[in-house]
Amino acid sequence: MPDQLLQIGRRLLQAVPSVIGIVIISFALTRALPGDPAVYFAGAMADEESIAEVRQALGLDRSLVEQFFIYVSNLLQGDLGLSLNTGLPVLEELLTRLPASLELTFTGLGLAVLIAVPLGMLAATRPGSWIDHLCRVLVTAGVSLPTFFTGLFLIYIFYFLLGWAPSPLGRLDILYLPPPHVTGFYLIDSLLAGDSETFWAALRQLVLPAFTLGLFALAPIARMTRASMLSALGSEYVRTARANGLSHRKVLFTYAFRNAALPLLTTLGMVFSFLLGANVLVEKVFAWPGIGLFAIEALVASDYAAVQGFVLSMALLFVVVNLMIDLLLTLIDPRVSMSD
Amino acid sequence: MKRFLNHFFYVMSENPVTVFAFSLFILIILTALFGPWLAPYDPLATQAANALQPPSLQHWFGTDHLGRDVFSRVIVATRLDLGIALSAVALSFFIGSALGSAAGFWGGWTDRIIGRLSDTIMAFPLFVLAMGIVSALGNSVENIIYATAIINLPFYARVARAETNVRRNAGYVMAARLSGSSDLRILATQVFPNCLPPMMVQISLNMGWAILNAAGLSFIGLGVRPPDAEWGIMVAEGATYIVSGEWWLALFPGAALMLAVFCFNLIGDGLRDLVDPLRRT
Amino acid sequence: MQRRNFLKTAVLGAATLPFLRYLPAEAASRAGTLVVVVGNNINSLDLHRKGTNRPSYQVTVNIYDRLVRFGVKTTADGSLAYDSTKIEPEVAESWQWSADRKSITFKLNPKAKFWDGSPVTAQDVKWSFDRAVSLGGFPAVQMKAGSMTKPEQFVVIDDMTFRIDIPAPSKLTLPDLAVPIPFIINSKVAKANASKDDPWATEYLHKNPAGSGAYKIARWDPGQQFVYQLNEDWALGPKPGIKRVIVREVPSASTRRALTERGDADLYMGIPAKDSKELAAKGKVSISGAPIDNCLHVLALNLKYKPFDNMKVRQAIAFALPYKEIVQAAAYGRGEPMYGGKQATPADITWPQPFPYDTDLAKAKALLAEAGMADGFETTLSYNLGLAEWQEPTALLIQESLGKIGIKVTLDKIPGANWRTASLVEKRLPMHMENFGGWLNYPDYYFFWAYKYGHLFNSSNYKNPEVEALVDSTLHMETTDPQYAENVKRMIAIAFEEVPRIPLYQPYLDAAMQKDVSGYASWFHRQLDVRGIQKA
């Protein structure tokens, strides 16, 4: 166990240079953004004098190096600055918006797993057959569409034409109130509050965006399932199990799938990170109040603090997710060493 | 080479989907080359009186909000889209694999620095990084290419590093070293060519990504400059007309875009079989 | 913290009012609730704060009162619009100009009460006005337009009497008190939450308004929505008909349209011209709108760059623009034509009025030849990405049309954040689109901002000593002065001839609403004023 702790510690240390790099790049990138926030936020009809006042108030009249050190020292105190766009502290914004993005990403990922894993297994049991090819074409078609295009078409068909889906207005329809805040995940919070009506309302809002997002995750998951199932099915122990007369089902699910699950888990980690990024466009289409939407708007307005806060928190999230996957792998399979 | 070709035809005959993808690929290339001669109308000529016409015999894919022929625009856009994807991928391929092979071959500090650098890039949400780069540099075709190339760099660097690392102590490398070849020469003539096959898969998959990436950038207004026709920007602009019933504006360029991405993804898949027969049984 | 407050409000609300976990759309209680969709986020509840964005102005309009307000008139097509010529009492019951017209004395209405029940006093008005001129930024600039720059100009005579002194008589002072900026804050509450570093309580008022207006803010979920709740005690006008207004921020325009068409949104503010035209034709929802007073969409030519310093070139371009197509394809007919004027000098002082140009390529070529540029030239046309919806089609049409007279145009779209800097502050765009509209509806006010050298909206770097002198002498002049009409006509005549700004059309501000919604009026500030709205 101490050995494992040491490994975790080393893994964490490995992330440090990346985090430093991220802080520097995000600072440099935001300063390279065009436009002068002082002009943007001084408002309509502001003259040069008032623009200068705003610039000073925002600390933009100092040198870049000075600004950077102020930024870092604030960062160390947990102060991410104030978003000019929404007028609230960036940290507060991120904390309220992150659960929205995570809820959407997890649901999308869950949906994708539910569809892609059976597809991949089906394909693996009949490699080269028309089923195999069909699966491949289907999942590839899924990643071949721009997410915003899929999203808008889904809204058009299921909301506008058919009226089956609720209005695409973020996490809850207009007349609902969010459940009492516990985790920030509306699905969980509403259940905790014993409020099934809000639970269903939140779930209904989630279906279209989660599906749009999930469509994008089908291909890697299905591909990985198929590949690892194939190698598992071809392995020694599965052949032995078959020879011993175990049922097809039992061999498939117990022996083969359990062994195929490990590489699948690694892929899931990657797909999750990827989906968090892909979220940005889906959130814009569905007016989802997550951090992606926040970032797009901040970027357009050259809202430095907000862009930096977003990029930083995303990067940290990636590091944490990867660490968790590694941990999970060690727990499931002691043969996997973290240093790999 | 003959063995490779045999294998190629074997994989092809085994896999009708890949055959389909390759024929689609050839079609796309031909359209890109001869698009301007195939288009029935001038893709830039506006005709405000004839705006937003649904598909008809004169205008197969209808007309857009300025009365431009959507069919001509979709055809002509092929070259630009393919150009963006190709140059972005080529750029990240060359730089990425050079960095990756250097890291894998020499190891040590070179490896550490390049490794951290690519880790840092990978830790960013890729699309957001691309957004940031394009809005910082200004939106033009070149900057979209740079942004796409930068976010794809680490993938090539990683593959190249892994492949080089495995091969740097291989027998033929040792032999070359003993015969007095310089490191650079060995890298270029012995190690690198052997890393190519796995990279080809990545290239094909990335082509699709690059097109999608450009489309996504267009959607938030950071795409190609008008009046040039590009699928992504056409879909992005057309998307706002879906609700008002002018579906053809988004559908046709969207379909073209999907076909292209689809084709590259399938080819990537097919190449993987070609390159690494072990992955398939 | 913020969130907890909201929840508290929400819980309280749920106890007293049926704002509810769920209400079926047809439930009777939705009758008192108006659902509004808008495209932009608000970022503050305090208009005086630095960095408050334009969409946030509507909060101030609805939750705070001003001394005076503009009246409302019915336009030719039956829509309602504000009336720039009619100034009505709000917190001020009456007012009196001094004989030399250098001060106005206001009698406050005893019926004006803050939300906490305390009366609105002259001290509150002074504190609020002092704040508007002291915090700098846009509020200070707008106050200056009404000749109000220093706290000493605001005098408390007694609790219910307040006086404003101005250095010289001006027709702009009174109307400038009716714009959103000089709103009246409950100074007792604000001062209790001020600190030494923050004497004007900007941090507190940013999230916690303290006013006397017809509506209060019931909740604000940044980036998602905010909710107005009726102030039942408001007595400064006809009682508003809507109890609760939910303003939902929906970034995608097509989603906003879908919500409106499906009946999930009652009112859609700032609907794009195309949707407005099509929804009006479908007839399921009603469209209300009016041309925006004192506002023009123009193609501006920057005199700092050759060959735009040559008047003949500017005139050639004015004759080469495809006006009809622009109104048709960019404004979808929701624009008043500003071309095809018959005379070279204006017959009256109507503003804006059509300029004496029309699409005439032969004339354009001739003028270009006269300027010695028969072979044309190359230039860049810039437009704002944030306004791409009308600027992009316009730019494409202009590009094509100018190509026909040999001017090769490259298009350059500039992101919103950079637009103001490039076009208005640094004034470095050779050829670009501009859409200034003056809040105060006087032609000379437009000329002051858009034709005077160095002024913000004169992005053309246009400089003409005669215009400078004319604007200076006319700006504060009463409209009844016989010299006024002469001066304005002369200004317009110069603008006709010199065309540093070529008007394309006068835009409309449209809103779409369900058939049971009435009383919507378009305002110069382009925000939603909820007070007059009724829902059957």
C-alpha cells in the first residue's frame, strides 16, 4: 500500500509541470486575444477618459509581467478574479456551472456506453459479417457530424415539429425551480429532495443534448470494445472455458467481457475528457448553463479572468480524471502498475 | 511492395466498407480538383431577387439568403475544405513526428521537455484551445490551419515517440550506427520510415477531425472569411435557417461535410487493418 | 452566497405566490406571468457600475424610477412607440424652468416610495445623480450630454424639492433626465452598504438593487434568467398588468424563434428582421416595431485613408451601392429606405431622411474617372461579427456591386471584442459598417456624435470646420429658435454632399409576441419596458 501511495504521489508530481505550463499558456493566450476589454466594458458612448478609467480599474494599465504575477498570487489565494461578462467572481461561476457540464457529460457518456458496448460486443462475436460492417458504419457516421448540426436538427424535429421534447432552454423548463442545492446535479438533487416531478423535468431536458454528445462518443467506445473483445475471445482462457463446455453467454459475459473491460476503462477516461471539450458547442445550441457556454461568451468578449479560469479548471479536471482512471485500474488489476 | 499490394487487395476484398470509403475518397479528390469546372453557377454571384429558393431543377440544392446557388457552393467548397484539412494535418504530422522521434531517439531532457509540452497542450480542452488561438491570431484560413495543427501535434509526437523508442535499439539501427551513420541520418533513413504506417492511421482520422474542427469554429463565428464557400460555415449559417423551414441551406453542405469526414474515418479504420493485421483476426 | 439568497427568495416566493415547481402552460396562473426570451446575458443590476453591458440596461428601466419619462404614442401601423416630444412626470410631480433657463426646480411626488416604504426624497435624487457623474464611464458621458458634470449642479432645496443648475440653457437637459442613466436609488440603503473604498456602494447595488420602481428583481441566475416581480405599491403610473416576468437568456436565435412559434415564450425582444417578416406573414404571433429614431445603418468611409479623402470617390461609392438589394436581403424589408432623395438639399429638418443617391453605376464610374481613379482601387470592408446577421449580407452585396465599378473589396469580419477598439476608438478601418443611434432625438445630437471630428461615432475621421461650428451653436439651441431649422438643414446638406457616412437604411426594432400580449412599445434605449404590457 505505501508503495501505491508513493506511486500516486509521483503521478501527482508529474502533473505539476503541466499545470505550470497551463497557467503560463492560458495567461499568454488570453493576453493575445484581440480587443481591449477596457473599451468593451466602458460601454456605449464612453469617451477616451472613461475608457482610461476602466482600464485602470481593471489593472490593465500595468505591464504584462506585473499582471502575470498579480494573477499568480491571486490564484494561489484561490482568487480567480471577476468575470467582466457576468459581473460575478469566476470561481463562483465555475462552481455553479461545472455541475451542469458534468451532468451533461456523464449522461452523454452513459448513453454512449449503453449503445456502443453492446454494438461492439455484437460486432466482435461476428467479425467480418454484415453486422460488423453495419456497426462500424453506424458509429463512424456518429462521429462524422458536427455536433451543433446534429443538435439543431434534433431540436427542429423533436421539439419544433413533433413537440415530444421540452423547449431547449437549459437544465429545466421555464416554470420549474432548481432543486435544493446538494451536489449541483439536478437529477441527484431532485431525488434527494424526493421530488420526482423535477427529476423527470430535468431528465427530459437532458435527453437531446446528452444524445447529441453521446453520438460523438459511440465510435471510440464501440471500436475499443470490439478490439478488446476480439483479443479476449481469442485468448487461451476463453478457449479453455469453451472447451470445458461453459455456455456461450457465460463465456462471453463473464470471461471475455471482464477482461475486455480494462482497456475499455482507459478509453472511457479519454472519451470523457474529449466530451468535456466537445460540450462547448452542444451547450451553445441547447442554452445549457455550463462552463462551455460561459467560455465561449468570455472568449468573444476578451474576458481574461473568465477564460483563464475556465481553461485552468478544465485542465485540472483532466489531470484529476486521468489520475482517477489510473487509480481505478490499479485497484481492479494489481498487475497494472501506475508507472506504466 | 508486391506483398503490400497483395495485402491491400486482400483487405479490400474482405471489407466492402473500406472499398466504399476508397471510392468515395477518389470522388472527393476529383471534385476538389475539378470543382470550379463542374459547378453550374458562379458560387459567389448573388441574386437577391432569387434568394432562399427551395431545391429545383435550376438550382439542385436551392439558393441561399443572397440567392447564390448552393449546389455550386458545395462543389467548390470541396477544394478549400480538403486544403485546410490536408495542410493542417501535414503540418502537425511533420512537426509532431520530428519532435516525437527526437524525443524517442535521444530520450533524456529532449524527451522530458517535449513530453511536458505535449502534455500541456493535451491538458487543454482541444476545441477551446483552437478557439483561443484563432481568436488571438485573427480568423483567416491560415490561422485555422495553424490552430488545427497545434491541437493535433501531441498525437503525432506521442505515436512517433513510442515507435522510435521501440526501434532505437533494434538490430538494423545498431548495424547502421556501427557502420558510422550519424544520428540524424539513422533517424531519417532507418527509424522514421518504420514509424510511418501507424501514423498513416492517425493522419486519416485527423483529416476528418480537422474538417469538423473548422466547421465548429465557423459555428461560433471564427471560421473562413466570406464570401469563400466552405462547408462548415455554410452549415453554421444554414443552421440558423432550419427552424424557419429553409432546411436545404444546412442539409446539403452538412451532408457533404459528413460524407467527407465519414470517408476519412472509414479509411483510417481500413488503414489500421492494413497496417496492423493483428488488430483484426 | 448568491445562490443561497436566491433559494431563500424562491422559498419565500413559493410560500406567498404560486411560483412553482411546475405550472402547466394552460394553467390560469400563467396568465399573470410573462415569459420573455432574449439573446444576451445581463451582467449587473446596476447601470452605473463599470463594465455593465447593454442588455443590463433593461433592469434599470424596469426596477428604478427617474424624475421624468417620455410619453408613448401610436404609430401609423398601430404599433406603440415612445414619443420623444412628450415628457411626462415620474418621481417629479412638476417642474419649473428659471427665467434665464439655467436651472430647473423639481417638486417630488409624495406618492413615490422606495420598496422599503420610505419616501423618495431630494437627498436620494442628489445622491443618485452625484453617483452618475462621479463614477465615470458611460453614465458620466451621458449626463454630460445634458450639461450635467459636477455634483455641485444638483441642489437639495428641501425634502421634496430638488434643483438642477446648468451652465448655459440647453434643450437636452430635460430629455436627458428621461434616459435610463439618472435613475433614483434609495440612498439610505446604499449608504448603509457602502465602504470607504466603495463610497457609492457599487458592490452592493451590483447584486442588490434598492429602488422605487414598478418591478423588483425576484431572482437572478447569471447566464440563465432573471425574474421581475411586481411592486404592488407602485403608484407613479397606470398599474402594470403583469405580476411576474421571467426573462430567459437563450443564446441561439433559431431556438428563440422556435420557442416563440411554439408558444413557449410570450415575447421575443430584438427579433432579427428575417424572422420578424416571416412570423408576421404566418400570422400566429404579432409583431410590433417601429423604425429606431435617430438611428442609421451606414457604410462609413474613413477620410484618413486614400482615396476616401476625395469627395468624388465617396460620391461614386454612394452611387454604386445596391440599396434596394440591401434593404431586401439584409433588412428583409424591415428598414426605411434612405436612398433616392430627389433634391440635393433637404427640404425640411426631418432626420433621418433619404440622401440624394441611388444605384447608378454609370454615374459612379464617371465620378470615379473624374477623381482620376477610372481603373478602380483595392480596399478592405470591415464588419462586426457580433452584428453579422445584417452586416454580412450587406457587406457581400456591397463587395459585389463595387466590383462592377472596378473597386476590389476584401471582407474582414472583426470579433465583437475588437470591433469598438478598431472602429470607434482607434478609428482605423478604411471602409466599414456603423450603426449609431442617438438616444436624444435631435438631428444635431446625431451630428454631434457622428460628424464632429474626434467624437466617438465619427469613425470616418471626418472633419469640416463648418459642421463643427454649426453643431456647437445648434446643440443646445431650442428647436423653436428660427435659426435652428436653418442650421440643421445646412448640416444635412453638407452630409448629403460630402457623404463620409453613406446611409443604407433606417433599421427597425421589432418584437414578436403572442396574440394575447398587448401594450408593447419600442423605446429609444431598445430595451423592454414591462410596465405597459398586458396579457389577456
